[in-house]
Amino acid sequence: MSKATTRTTEPAVVTVGDLIGELCRWPDNATVTFRCPLQNQQLRFNRIEERSKGAVEIELDQAVESTSRPARMTG
């Protein structure tokens, strides 16, 4: 997956072997984050589901960003 790819309207096809090949370079306890650079948005892992024999779907949701911050106390 480290090869340069061009963006198309078609979904990219990535095999489980591709993912394992990319992720095996990091330790098992490394944190994985998901984001959409086009929308500058964090994504959240939801689940992995078998769609059909030999086809797996990784479901990501939009990460809910907390816009409310605790009020600052002024004195």
C-alpha cells in the first residue's frame, strides 16, 4: 500500500494481506487512528464484518468531536 495511488470515484481495493503487510511494521500495542484528509476529519473504528465469502468490510464512523469546553472560572 505504500505505492503511490491515484484517487478515483471507485472504492479502493485493499486485501487483508495488504493491511497485515503495512501494519506488521509497528508493535502490537501501537495506536491506530483513522482520518479523512479531504475533509480534515477524524474517523472512529466501529466494526469489522464479513460481507461475503472472501470480502470483509471495515466500518468507520465520523468521530464525534466535543465542541463544548468547561467554562473557565474567573476571579
